[in-house]
Amino acid sequence: MPKMKTRKAAAKRYTPVGNGKFKRKRANLRHILEKRPQDAKKRNSKTGYVHAAESEKVRRMLPYAAKLSKKK
């Protein structure tokens, strides 16, 4: 059986965490930030987690990272 390919775009966006979840960066923090409230900018600067409904898709895109992040 051939090796499974990792989706490189997903590998750049998501990081596996030890509890089986994936970390991600939040959007809306690139430009036009003067108009945005300070609390919104602070909230978006923190990392978030992939929602449970989407985590199976991310796990399929990252077949080898998923082994690192599975619960033991």
C-alpha cells in the first residue's frame, strides 16, 4: 500500500495537541485593525481549537499528525 499524502495547506494551519484536538489561529487579524475594538483584536490574537464537527476532516487531511494527537 502506498504512503498516504499529507495535505500541506492543512499542515501549515493546524497543530495536533496531545488530547486529540487540533490548534488553529483565529482569522481577522491581518489588516484594517484601527476600526476594530481592542477586545476583538485581543480575542482574535489567541489560538483556538478546531470544532468537534470539523476535527474528523482535519484528521483525514493530516494522517500522520493524527497519530500523534490521539488519546492514549
